[in-house]
Amino acid sequence: MRYLRKNWRNESDVEDLRQEVYAQVLREAESEIPQRAKAFLFAKARNVMIDRFRKENVIPIELGMDMELSGVPADEPGPERTTYARHTLRRLQLALNELPPRYREALLMARVNGLSRREIAQRMGISEQAVGNYVHRGMFVLADLLYGERTILGGEHDLS
């Protein structure tokens, strides 16, 4: 409770947080008892607070609608910026389409989906080092395609 009180700004939520932590600990302990119970408990408490903080910082749709009606100017990009962003995304998609399939697959899994080398290697059926090579080389070739400059690693796009 001291940990929750110390790290949570609203005292009235602390009891609810404690119950949520206990519920999660109980659920997970039913399948396997943690070896380091104290560390496990504090990690759960931290994660519950993080989740609660994220949920509280989400603006409800109703409030968003009220804000639109209030006449407050929105922080939306202007038409020029929107057009430029769409153009840039189209260029990126065209450049990605020119990459060899294995380079593109590894690059998208790493940079877009945020997968680790190990996860990518398992999905692609290759070594982690090969994944690293695909991603590294793919980034240089992508830069070459987007900016029209030949880098040392990008070379002449001989990607065999």
C-alpha cells in the first residue's frame, strides 16, 4: 500500500489499485507460483498503475465531440501538410515495393511491427544474423531509392 500511495497521485484510487493488483496476481499465480514473489508483486503494481494512467489519459469520444462544437481551433495539419504527408507515404510504399521480398518482409516486421530479431528469424525460418543483414541492408537500399543517392552499403542494388 505504501508503494501505491507513494506512486499514485489520487489517494481515493489506491484501494481500487490494490484490488486490481491482487486480482492479477491471483490469476497468474493459479497457473504458476512466481519464484520471486515480492518482485513479482511490485512489478504487477507498477504495470497496473501504468495501465490505469494510460486509460485515464484517453479522451472520451463525448468530450472530443464537445471540443469540436466549442469552436476551439484544432491542431490539425493544413491541406498542404496533409498533401505532402500523403505524397511521402506514396513514395515510401513505392520504394518498399521495389525491395526484394525477403528484405521488405524483414524490414516491415522489424520497423513497423516492432518484432525482435529472434521473432523475425523464427517467422522467416532464417538465422538472427540473416535478419540483421536483411534489415540493415534493406534500410540502406530504401534510403537509396527514396533519396536517389548511392550509399556504400546500398551499392547498385545487387541484393542476391
